[in-house]
Amino acid sequence: MSHVFIKPTPEQQRALQRQRRNSMVASILAAFLVMVLIGLVLAFILLPGYFKETQVMVAYHAPVQQDDQVEQQKKTKITSKPTAPSASQARVIAANTASPVAIPVPDLEFNESEVSLEFGSGDDFGAGWEMGDEGAAGGGGGTTFFKQEVVAQRVAYVIDASKSMNRQRQELMREELTKSIKQLRAPMLYQIIFFSAPAWVAGSEVELVERGGYAKVTDETGSYEWEGPKRKMSGWEPKGKEQVAPWLEYSAKTRRQSEKHIEEQQMLLGTDWGPPLKMALEMEPPPQIIFFMTDGVGGNTKDLLDDLRKLARRKKTIINTISLMEPKAVDGLIYLAKETKGQFTIVNEKGKAEVQELK
């Protein structure tokens, strides 16, 4: 077998070279275009992230003004028996009012340098004694007793438990006193002081020998002795250590205890206004309102009334008085109520109570 080689002509060689050159140029151009395309794709992906601005978060804090820094004010401390409440620490002003609505006032802290309850000079009341336009200047709550309506935070009841309190008077007293206690509301403070010849805190045991001029009062804190008058027109007086009346913080428990004491209290011989009112006025802190109810006139002397008036004014205490079917007691009771800016109620023989206007 033989091979035959044909030598191309010069024209064929030139055509072949042009073809190869065109193919090379086309390949280079295609490669360049591919590279440009890849570059554009990469630029589209990467460049926006490169030029994107970082968001800056700015926190603004308002400047603290010096006036906004409130200095803590000094509280008015209520000193009492350990069972007294710690919830009511603010100073409150008692109001003696005929309003049927008792509006509770939120606890506030007062600066004692800005709020004054001081009295004026002499026997006159200062500006701190005056009531508001509606007669209710704040307090823990309100109650009524023989149609006398009050708003206050500390209320003391001074109640006659003498032998002259017959069945009708006893029933009326127990009914009105129980109703009044039920109207109290926390965080009000209250206490009941009974009296005949001596005076004692409700719930105490009392032994009284009137002819011997001797009485002994016993409670959970100890025993307290009383001795009868040593001279004409004088009253019963404590002998040695005196019983102190503690405040009770109103609750369902203390209300039930008081209702039991009211129901079980026995009537004893004698009637003396001085000891029970002084016991109430010496409570710590003093009462804002005292309800004083009696059916007798024992110890009702001008000197005693004058001493009670001065003590009540010094303690900033209002005394509301009730004459229970005893016209002879009216003058002295009106005097105490009027001189302390209190109310006076007279109860007639039919048991109807009427609040009197004091001029």
C-alpha cells in the first residue's frame, strides 16, 4: 500500500493562516467578554455591601434637673401601744362634720416645717383648728354617734356605766355604741372608756366598794387602785400607778371584741366626769374626737370643766357631748362641746336624739 502526499498551493496556505488567525482572535475576544461579564456580576454582588452606610443609633438622656430631686420629708411619728398600727404615719386633722359622706384621704408625707396645727396664744384656737369649707379636713374614715357625724382618724368613746343607767338607757347606749363601732374603717384607731366612780378601759374587770371608797381595775397589764373622795365636792382619784388606755386598730377582730365588751359591761355605782375624760385626753397620741355620753352630773364643777377645757385645747381634741335623758347635765355638756368646737346632742325620755345648735 502506498501513501500519496499533495502539497498545498500558496493560495491555500494563505487561506489556512487567515482562518487560524480569525479563530484565535475570536477565542481571545470571547474569553475577554466572559471575564468582563464575570467582573460585572461580582461587582453587582460585592460593591453594594462595600458602599453601604452603617446605621448609627443615638441614645438621648434628658438632663436631670436639680428641682426633680425631691428630698425625703420627715414623717410625723405616731407613738402608741405596740399593737397600734404602723400604716397610718401621716399627720391628719380631725373634722367634726354633718356631712353624710366620709371621704378617705390618701396617706401623705408632710414637712412639719410647712404644716402647722399649733394653737394661738392664750385660750383661743389658732388657725390650725379651723375646718375646711366642707368641715372634713381629712382622716382615716368617719362614724356617727347619737346623730353626731364626724370624720377623723382617732376616736375615743367615754361612756357612762353608772347605776342610773336603767334598762332603757342601757339598751339605747349599747345599740348606738355598737352601731358607731361598726361604722369605723381601717386604718382608724379607737378606744372605749367606761366610767362610774372610777374609769376603766373596756374589757377590764372592776371591783367597786363605794361605801369604803375603794375600787380596783384589772386588765392584762396589771391592777390599778382607786380611792373615793376625801373631801366634799372632790371626785375619785387613782391611787398609785394609773391605767393607760391604748389605741385599738380597727379590724374585724377588734370590732368583735369591742361588741362583746359593750354587751357584757355591767353598771356600777357613782358618776364622775373627770377621771374618764382625763384618761382619754392623756392617750398617746391624743384623740382627735371624743364622744362623751352621760346620764348624770357627778363631779360637774366649774373648776373641773375649766381644767378639761384647757387640757382638750392643749391636746387639740374636740369633745362631742351627749346628754342621755338628764336635763341637769345639759349646761356642763354644752360648755365642753362649745369650748372645744364640738357637737352637743340631747336625748329625750322617749329616746329621740337631737343635735343642738351651739351659739
